[in-house]
Amino acid sequence: MKTTAAVLVGLGQPLELVDLDIPVLKPGQTLVEVVYSGVCHTQVGEARGHRGEDKFLPHCLGHEGSGIVREVGPGVTKVKPGDKVILSWIKGSGADVPGTVYEWNGRKVNAGGITTFSAHSVISENRLTPVPDGMSMRLAALVGCAVPTGAGVVFNTAQPRPGQSVVVFGVGGIGSCAVAAAALAGCTPVIAVDINPDKLALAARLGATHTINSKTTDPVAEILKLCKGGADFAVEATGVAPVMRQALACVRHQGGTAVVIGNARFGTTLEIDPREFNMGKRLLGTWGGDNVPDRDYPRYCKLLMAGRLDLEPLLSKSYGLADVNAALDDLEHGKAARPLLDIAGVAGVLGKAA
């Protein structure tokens, strides 16, 4: 069996749409027909060479999506053929199979435990979570990365109490989810900081009480005006080192916490005044929002289905698999908050209810 996939052949080059031969499934692997795939800044960084040397070229990309299980390998018990599933890079229960190798005209093409920029993908059992009945597959795709990372950094890592203040630096897909989660958690004010007016407008729709354009305004000074003594929490979702410093600078002494989500370019260093820590501030990292998929993903799905987390505004633009390079470009240049690849052509797979 063959499948069509968008493959990274060389750093700094456009992805190539090629036909891959699908190998026989190993124990713990599944074959999934991908319906939707999210596009994340991680893929932009990989494709542009911002993550350093890539020893696995050529390889498949994508780590967030939704799909339908078509075949399972030996020993798989978590899902069965026909199940609708969330596809996520964050490991849950089940077999942990490192990856697979496809063939392309006699050439080896690498893939990790999950890739989603393809019509069909061989995916490790522990990267799958069943989709609840009645849930939109479009929204389910966001639960692969954007929602657990952005909302998880609020619910699991920062854990603010109602009435505490939260600042989110960078309100793309993940930052927007953090804004929506902070609003749902009862935080106030919820302050969004970005240089893109369209993203700030989207953040306001998702629950931000205040927005700051850091291209025209000193964000730290403005935050200190809005939050006397500094904010309780700051979430950094840009991957830019100077912004990480701003996140730490804007939180209050004696307990203010800054959490870094953003992936910096390979080789970037962060300089911090150690006196910030003497003042009792805390700087935390997070591994994808510190989620346990089997515990947290069903909870996110309930919130999405109930409209408590209303993230439909994130999905304003969809692309076909053949338009994957346009999706990467639009994400890189701020023209789309969370591009979604409509890989299956939806109507032929799930109908309009998808």
C-alpha cells in the first residue's frame, strides 16, 4: 500500500509531496488515515533548519491531528480499526514504538512515533487517544498539541487560582489556548502581548481582558501599570530570548512565576539577572503542558464540546495537503494562528459532520 506524504528532503527547502510505500506494521503500531493535521511552529523550525543539524533527512513531519484507525499491529489493545482518534506527540498509555521507515522509489524516508503530514501514517499506540462520540474531528486535531500545551501550561504547570493575573506573551495557536484557559480558570486580568494586531484581536475574543502591542508599547511597563507590583503568572510562547526576560521581569516579587513554552532557535542563549530570583520570582519550563493524555485529553474534549473552551476562532483557515508549504509560510509570517491541513478531503471520509 502507498500513501501520499509531505516530506522534508533538505533544510530550508519546500516540503515535497511524494508517494511512500507503507511497511508491515510492527507490534504496537497502528495505521491511521489522517483526517486533519495541525501545523505548528515546531514544523516551521524543522523545515527552516532552526533546530540545528538534522541527521534523519529525508523524513516525514507533523505531530498533531485527528484520524481513523484502519489497521492495528500485533499487541495493540487501546484502539481498533474504525476508531476515531486524536494524534499527539505527547506519550500516553500503550506501546511506545520509536518510529518507522518508509520507502520512496528505493530511498529510505524516516518517521518518528507519530507523523501527520500524510494521507495515512504509521503511528505508535501510545500517541493515540480515542475521540469522544459527537466531537468534531476539526477540534479533536487541536487536542494533539495546541490545546494540551497551551491549556496545560495553565491548568497543570502554573495552576493559578481564580482572581490571579496571567500574562501571555505570544498569542499564536498555543498562546491563544493559554489565554482561553486562563479566562476559563477565572483569572483576571488576562493580558495578551504580541506584535500582530490580528492575533491580539483573536486573543480578546478568546478571553483576554487587555491586549498589548509590544511593537509600539513597552509591555513590562504597561503590565506593571495594570498589575500593581507585577503579575502573578506570565506564560512565554514566542521562543524569543528577550521575550523570556520580559516574562520574568513582569511578574511580582515573592512568588511571581514565569513559564516558558516557546522553542528557541538552536544555539540561542538566555541571560537573566540573578537578582530576579533573589526577589522570590520563579522561572519554570514545561514539557508540552505537563499532561497525562489519558487523564487530561478527555477533560479538554469535554470542555471543547461544551463550548467552555471555544477555540473555533483559531481554525479560520484550512489547507489541503498539497498546500502544506503555504500553510508553513502563513504560520511563519503570522497570517494564520493555527493552520489546519484538511488531508482527507473530509466529505469523502466523515461527511459534513466532521
